[in-house]
Amino acid sequence: MNCNVCDAPMEDDGGIVGEFGILPVAFCCWCSSSMTDMVIQMQGFDDIDILKERIKELEEDAKQESKAKKAREKKKT
């Protein structure tokens, strides 16, 4: 089996073999790492200010979910 991106032979070096829906795919460790890095850059996760903003958003979401959960539990009693 070869990598679907660079056509290198797949080795036991941390590559990924799986499916996109029903389409079988294989990515060597280099292409897998490169795609992960690309997603990190595209989402802005390599920018500390964007990460700090996202953390604040996640903390607020968690607080709201916690309040909603408590309200649901209170209704049950």
C-alpha cells in the first residue's frame, strides 16, 4: 500500500490507514504530519492570540452548559 499523497510505500512509522466515507485512504507519517500542520495554520491555531480567544469561548460554553445541566437536574426533582 502506498501513500495517497506522495505515493511513498507505507511503513510502520506512524502513518494513517482508514477511510473517507467509503473511500480507502493511506497517508505516510510525513504527509499526515503536513496535513495536520496545514489544518492548524488554516484554523489559526498557530497564533497565540487566536488560541487565547478560543479558550475563553470554550470556557464560556462550558459555564453555560453547566448552568443548563443544573437547571435540567433541578427540574427532575
